[in-house]
Amino acid sequence: MNKEEIIQKVNAALMKEFEIPEEKLVPTATFADLQVDSLDVVDMVITFEQTFKIDIRNNYKPGSFTNLGGLYDFIEKLIKEKNK
Amino acid sequence: MVDYHRVVITGAGAVTPYGAGVDTLVENLLNNVSAIQFIPELKETPFINSHVACKVPEIDFTFIPRQYRRYMTKMSLYAVMACQEALKTANIEKPSDDTALYIGSTMSSISSWLEFTKKYFDKELNMVKTMAVFQVLNHSPLANVAQALDMKGSGYFVSNACASSLTNIGLAYQMIKAGFVKRALCGGTEEYHPIFTGCFSILNAASTNFNDNPQKASRPFDKDRCGIVCSEGCAMLYIESLESALERKANIIAEIKGFATNTETKNIAHPSRDSMQQCIQMALNDAKLKTTDIDLVNAHATSTIAGDIEEVSAISNVFGKDIIVNSLKGHIGHSMAACGSIELISIMKMMLKNKVAGTLNLDNIDEQCNVVNHIRNTQDIKFDNFVKNSFALGGTNASMVIGRYN
């Protein structure tokens, strides 16, 4: 899966499940910008774990990502490690 | 002498198998429209021999902000919508901080619980999303309505099976009457799942003989009745002390004059006429009204063989054979926890129109039910006081007296 596909799938989930408007989905957007709270973040993690078949919870460390662009990178990194 | 308060109804809202709104509900009832339909999923489920039910049509609930909607299953969505209509008709822009909330359902969302437990049995509990936790709470509709409408007052979630909404209204009435609460939103809500029909199928109490003719399937008091048709929806009342209503110059729709509830202990599944009769009489006593003051009884009458006979016998024992009786379950089936408030609101609105819907599909009155004055078609009848009954599995009986406000 290339980066473009990852971004597309992440954004699709954020729009459908979390009803975030497409125009807000820019790499520099923080979770505060996206107006999601701590419960949403927990559910997003589950959604992305299911979508990409990766383990985010046991790999996340504080600062792993701080904005949407960082989330794309983090997911890409976990997919690459899984496929090693 | 305790200084009791009179309790009046100043707002009403409903989401029913006819769609959203009280006016839609009453119009369809008066026009004898059946909302019962064939449910393919029931036919496809082994051992469920009833294939009919009533479901609320698709409604766009995105008017409820996602921050609240995400925790809601259908029963909460219906409840928020019904509460908003009740507040609007009561001319309340925002509930005051002392507005109480009384609401109940028979069970929490079955579909959400099934998804939740499937993950448990599949050893995937880590894949359950946080929203699901709030969706399966027993009092999820109470919590969700309070959050969505920013209601900070006392909240009670009374779950008394099919008497839930009437007992919630009754409790709210008693609290206002006694002076503990000044105003409240109260009622019941339910979301249909085929397991409801399955439960009544297990009890041999689901309608089975009209699977090919769904609109005939629910037929209270009729000699060919064969069981319950399950339904869903929500209805909520805005009620307040008379002083509160007068102070804010509210439009008073009707008055709650009396209420009673008791418990059947002879049999958990079959309420007896004695117990029902006692409940109705207690409600009349609470209202300080005579049997001759009551013009009509809107029966619980779910279209079961035994239940209809017991209830109509109880009504006849209290009021005599001339009392006008109807049941609305021929039209909209049995909406479980919501039936009491949906039917109460319907008859209350009909009282203001001087019209009453008859019992749909009552083609041939069962001899054993022919002990009161059944109405079978919509009629022009002026009436001032009526009794609403709800008699639930498990033995909870509830009766309420509603009258015009004078």
C-alpha cells in the first residue's frame, strides 16, 4: 500500500465515521483542529487498526504523531514494519 | 393536609411507525391506517413463526450534532426527537435546570448488545469502540437525552417492560403533585429488533396467522386475534405543575388527574382481571373521580387471546358494559415500552378534536370480550375524561386518568 492509498483510506474513515469535513483534512491539522476528543481518538485507533491490520496501541509512544500528516507517516511506518 | 399540586400536560412529541410528529400519528390513526408490515428477517430466522412488525421509517437524524449522536442508538435518537417536539409544543426554548427527566425502555439496544457480545465471544473485546459502552447502558436514552438537551435536573430511568412509559409519566406526575419537582419530560422509547418478536414467539404470544396479510395481524378483542405484533417508537410529554403552567401562560393541553400502579403476583406472564381492576380503581380514587366521570378507556389490549379477555373483563367490572373502549394496537402494533405514552398522547389529542379512532381489525368481537362498548371505526365523540391502561409482562400494571383542563 503506497502513501497515497493510506491517506485516502484514513481520510475516508475520518469523513465517514467521524464526520470531519474534507476541507479540514490537511496534513498540518491537529486533533484539536479536527475537533475530536479523547474518546474519538480511542475509536480512531481501533478503526485504523482494523483498516490497516496493524497494532497502533502497542507501538504508540507520546509524540509518535502530533498532526494528521504525522498519523499518515506513523501508519505507513507500521505497515512497512509488518511487511518486513 | 398535604397541599398537592395539580399536574398539567403542556407539550407532546412522538416518533412512531407513521414517522415523526404527533400530528402525523393522530391523523393516521383517525384515518385507520395500519403501519404493520412484513419483515423478511423474521421469516429468515428459524423458530420465529411471526413475520410481521411495525418499524419507524428512515429518518435523517443528522440534525442532532455528532458529538451527541455518536453515543445514540435508535431508541435515543427517537427520544431526542420526541423531546424536542414536546419542548417546542410547550413553547420551551431550553429546559430549565430544574426540569426532570423520566424515561424508560424494556431493554437496552439489542442490536448494540449483540455486536458487543459477539466481539466478547470472538475474543475481540479490544475492538469494541468507546461509543458502544454508552449505547448498551440500560439508561442510555436518559443519559443521551440529558446530554443532547443539556438537562441538568433529576433523571430516572424506570424500566417496567410494556408499562415503562406510563409508569415514568406516573412517577413524574407523583413527584410534581407532591412538590418535589416542578416540571418534567416523561415517557418511553423502544427500538425494534426481531428478538422482540422471537420472545413473544417463545411465549406463544406472537401473531402468526396473518403473515401474508400483515395489516390484519394485530386485532385486539377480535375473535380471530392470535397474538402480539411488535413495534417501536417514542413519545414524550412535557408536564408541569398548574402553577408553573399558569405563571408562564402555557397552553394547557390536558390534565393528569390520577395514576396508580400495582403488581400482579399470581402469575408473572398473565395479569389477572382482579389485579387490573384494582389498578384502575386505584387510579380513579387518586383522581377523586367516579366511574361515571370516565367516558372512555384506551385499553392496553395487545391482541393476545388471554390478555384481552382479562383486561376487558376488568374494565367492564369497574365501569359496566356501556363504557367506550378502544385499543390502538390494531393500527401500530405493540410499541413495548413506548406504547403507554404513544397511546396516551393519541387519545389526548383525539379528545381535543372530539374524535376517537376505533379498534382496527375488530371485525367480529370475541364473545368473551363483548362486555363493553367497543368502537370499531373513527367516531365523533365528545369526551372529557379517559383512562389509559398499560399492563406489562412481569406483572406491572399501570392506569392513568387524563382529562380536559378546566
